[in-house]
Amino acid sequence: MDAVQLEALKPSDLDPTPKYLQIARKMTDLIEKQVWQQDHGIPSERQLVELLDVSRVTARRALQVVEEKGLLVRRPGSGTFVAPHLNQTLSRLSSFSEELKLRGMTSNASWLMRDIAQASSQELIALGLPRGARVARVKRLRIADDTPMAIEYCRVPETVLPDPNAIEASLYALLDARGTPVVRALQTISAVNATPDHATLLDVDVGEAVLFVTRLGYGRDGRPIEFTESYCRPDVYEFVAELSRSPAPAKSAG
């Protein structure tokens, strides 16, 4: 590991914050700034003790704090590594596959459903469809580098997606190729408690809070063509928004 990075982890005696929290904060900063990227090896407790001149308890507690944030993963027999973690900006419209590709992560999916059926009242309203219309339904477990990330349930009008089995890795890529891309979307995010089914698929505890994301995507003609509901693990999935504030207008003199 880079000596400069190790030096940056050293706690300061002048800082009143407990040393283990100082180390945990510095580790978190290196991970969030992607200086330490996914699968980057983390020093062991023994190495931290020797390199940072701290106690074994301090080193252990520092690693526990960062691990509890979902930023580290322990692999028996191999060591501790930076965990898969997806930060998705809210200012750019992109698919799950596109976001992972940008970060050099491998996208995979376990298909739970792919069929066509008569639209429910919720789907008719969301997609603005006439009574009796049919939709393609696609449900899958989204996986990044063998870590379950989200359960995604997407509905698209049959006229837009007549064969859901044609989807390979990306729905958006298929829609682009068919000349019916999603060009803008409205997305809402809330928190819900994981059901037993969610817990099993996402590898979380029943009742644990997960992110519930709904997205309504629109085509070039302004009509909705995608209605997606997703349940995301909050320890590995974050949504990031950059905000700006316009300066207040100057008061005129007199």
C-alpha cells in the first residue's frame, strides 16, 4: 500500500476525537474519494497496529466502524477489501448497467420474471394506457461483482417492448436499439422495511430499511414508456445529488 496513504491514516494526539474514529474517518474518506477503489486490500488489524502505532483494540474498532457503513467486506482466508458500492447521481439519466460500467464493475442479473400480461389499474394509470392494454413485465435481481444490489420490477407497454425475452444486459440498450429510448424520467426515493422475500434476495434482515425507488421514464414523444419499482440495499447503493444556490439579488440603492 502507498506509504503516503498509510501516513494519512495516522491519528493525531492533538485531535480530541477518539483515535479509532479518526482512523475510520480517514479510511472512509479514501474510499468515498475512490482513492481506495473496489477490491482494494485493506491493512489487517496487526498491520494497522504496527504501521500506525495504535493498540489492537483501536485498530479493530476502526475497521468495525468502516465495515458497519457497508464500505468493507471481509473474505475468510483472503483479508479485508473495499466493498462494491454504487453512487448514482440524480442529475444523469442512466441504467444500472451503464452506471456499473462507468465504475469498472461487472453487472449481472438473476431473472425473476419476464412475461406479458394485461396491465393492472396501477400500471394503466402510471403509463397512461387504455383499458385492456398489455404490458411487458420484467423483474430481476441486480448484482454487482457477485453482490446483490437491488430488486428491479419494470413494466413497459407491449407496443414498445413486444418481447421481454429480447433483453440481454440492459433494457435501456434494447430500447435505444429499437429507436424508442427513454429520454427523461421522474424518480422518487423513500424507505421501506424489507419483507421476507426482499431479505432473502438482498441478503439483509427482515424488517431492515431498504431504499424504495420508483421511476417513470418518458420517450421522445413525451409519453411514459417505463414504470419501474426497485428495492435497493442502502449499505451498497447511494443516490447523490449536487445542489447549487443562486445568489440573492443585490438591493438597489435609494
